[in-house]
Amino acid sequence: MNALLTLPIMIPLLGAAACLAIPQRLVAQRVVALVALGAATAVAIALAVLVDRDGPASVALGGWNPLVGVALVADRLASLVLVVALVMLSAVAVYAIGQRARSGNSPFYYPAYLGLSAGVSGAFLAGDLFNLFVFFEVLLMASYVLMTLEGTNAQIRSGTTYVVLNVVESTVLLAAVGLVYAATGTVNFAELPERLAELPDSTRTALNLLLLLAFGLKAAVFPLFFWLPDSYPSAASPVTAVFAGLLTKIGVYAMIRTETLLFPGDERNLLLVVAGATMLVGAVGAIAHKEMKRILSFHIVSQIGYLVLGIAIGTEAALAATVFYLVHHIPVKTSLFLVEGIVEDEAGTSDIDRISGLARVSGPLAVLFLIPALSLAGIPPFSGFVAKLGIIRSGIEGGAVWYAAIGLLASVLTLVSMTKIWVGAFWGPADTEPKRPLTNRRLMTGATTVVVAVTLAVAAFAGPLFELAQRAAQTLHDPAAYIQAVRGS
């Protein structure tokens, strides 16, 4: 089982190298990308099954002692989100082939996409702070290419903001990792809990705040969210879908890992305030805009607040709800951006003041929007209802009643903004005419349907999935098995 840990990273990297070797053969690049992502997904599923059965798994690369070398570790949380991430990456790759955007016709699109996939997998499996930083950089470098590949003025302008903010985040994270090493003599997740506990409270707090600053920038929490609504809307729809579904969640994953393993309960009050402000600001910002991509971008911010709230509460029930929320939100947000891409392809714009009656033009498209939109707002029986109920109930039981109330208010505001899109873009007279030749709509719609089906599967199997999330939360709340796995690798 331990050998499986390297494959979700190595397979996409080898695929990227193969794509670079055939830069003029776009069809072959697409085949290589789909095969690589499919194989990595199959490995991740096998790994998740084995980890759930046998407990955390780990491997030390090169046979080095894991306390000084590179250790890859998978517990239930890491393996679960890895499966969801690779399924989304595979579906969006199919969507990109159907869209035939200029970025997808570049010889560098699929190498960068596979590089990003390897970085995402590595970030989930890293067993120490330094290699978490390294895999962050791998996925960020690939994201810079994907963000600006079409070379439009809007992409260059917003891409510059994205690059600058992420360079700042990387600098802060590298400084934090260096200071952690200076203070403790290690960056390994097995050794850090004990050594950090021996530090003075002021030193621990300073190190914790530095890491929260770095991961908060990546996750786009309040007040560090300002870059996201301006950066994501300018990218091609497949790229935006991947960024929206995955990249901010990696920041949240890093927060879960460090706040439960290294600094359990240290910054509860700060995280509660950040969670409440993030939920509210994101929901209000979505209401204030009329362009679908920008509305959905603000909803990324709002939904991150629920995840941070679960981390702040920190009980086993809250962590279970947070894990389930993470699994639910990745496909929901990905599917909404994929639908937005089809709307933009159909009408030439996604400004709800300039389109109308899409439900009459394409009933299936309306359904593909409505299902994840209702789930995002937390309407039963969709997965968002189970996820939000778990977070809000944990907030009430954990004494964070006011923040649970903010979560309820943010859900109402989310429903308002989703209703605004539905009424403006999908309802009304069917006066929307295609503004440009359509791409391969069957392929785009098929990929989107698969992602929406994943959101329905999360709802249909919410019971078993929540039980799996509870088992993952037990490992997070009592990390002895995770620590032993790192040491034993």
C-alpha cells in the first residue's frame, strides 16, 4: 500500500513530461492527460479504501529517515480529498477538450494542467511543512501558466495580481517554515507537535499566526480575500473551475492539518471572527454583482468561512462536519463554474442583465445549474444542507451561537444571489441568441453532468460519507496514529 502514495504525484508528472515531448501533437497530449489523470484517480481510490481499512499509510522517499527526508503520508482526510480532487481534475480536462478554448490549444496547457495536478496531490500527501511549501509552489507555478495562457489584457492584468499575491503568500510561508525549523529543529509533522509544545506561548503564537497568514492568503479568508474576485473571472472557464474547486481548499486543508496537529485550539477566537466575517462579506459581495463569474467567485469566499468555522470550533463533531463540507463543496463549486462556461459559450456573456430565458433555450442546462445552486445555498435534500447543518449544529453545541447565526444568514444571502442568477439568466423570455459558433457542447455538457452527478452522489450517500468523515475527524482529533505513520515510514 505504501508504494501507492507516490503514484498520484508521479503519474501526472510523467504525463506532463510526455506532453512536453510532443508539443505539436495536441490530440496525443489530450490522450496522455486523460490517461494520466484516470490512472492517478484509480490509484487514489484504491489508496482511500486501504487507508480507511488499515489506518494511515506513509512512505519515505529514497529510503531516508522520514525525520530528515521526504515523507508522504495519507490518512482518511488526505486520501478522501485526493480522490475528490482527481475526479474533478479528470472531468474538467474532458470539459476543456470540448470547449476548445485558445488556452486548451496551447502546447503548454496540458503539461501545466498535469503539473498542477501533481502539486495538488503532493500538497495533500506531504508529511512535513517544507514539502507542503514545495508542492504549493509546484501547483502555483502551473497555475500562473494556466491563468495567463490566452494572453488577453484582462488575463495579464488579473494574472499579475494573482502572481504578486501568491508570491507574497509563498514568502510568508517560507519564512514561517524557516522560523519553525529555527525554533524546533524540525519541520516533520511527527516531531513538531511535541517540540512546539515545549516553546514559550509567545513563540508558539507567533509561529501559528505566520502560518495562518500564509494559508489564509491561499484560502482567501477575510480580510485576505480581495485578490480572488478580481483574478478568477478573467481565466478560461475550465481553469477557473479548477481554481474555484481546488486551490482555495488546499489552503483550508493546510489550516486543518496545522491547527489540529500542531496548534490545537490555540487561535479559536481569532478563527471564529475570521470565519464570521468571511461568510458574511462573501455572501454580501455576491449579491452586489451581476456577472455570474464574479458572483460565484464571491461565493468561494463565503463558503470558505463555513470551513474555517468548523476548524475554529475544533470538536470532533465540528471537524467531521468540516471534512464532509470540504468533500461536498469541491464538486459543487466546480460544477457551477462549468455551467457558467457553457452559458458564456451559449450567449457570449454571463452578465445576467444581458441574457434571459436560458431555461427555455436549454432545459438540461438549467437543471445543471439549479442542482448545485440549491446545494450551495444549503437547501434540502442536497448535500449542502447536510454540510451546513453539521457546521451550524456544531457551532451551537460548541458555544459559537452567534457565528452559527451568521452562517444561517449567509445561507439566506446565498439563496438570494442564486435566485438572482436564476431569475435573470434562466427565467424570463427566451431572447438569448448564440453570439458565436458553439464548441463541442456534448462533451462540455457531459463533463458537467458527471460533476453534478458527483454532487448528487454526495447527497445520496451522505450517511456513509459522514461516517467516513467522522472516522477522519477521529484521526484529526487524536493524531497519534498519523504521527506514528510518519515516524514509521
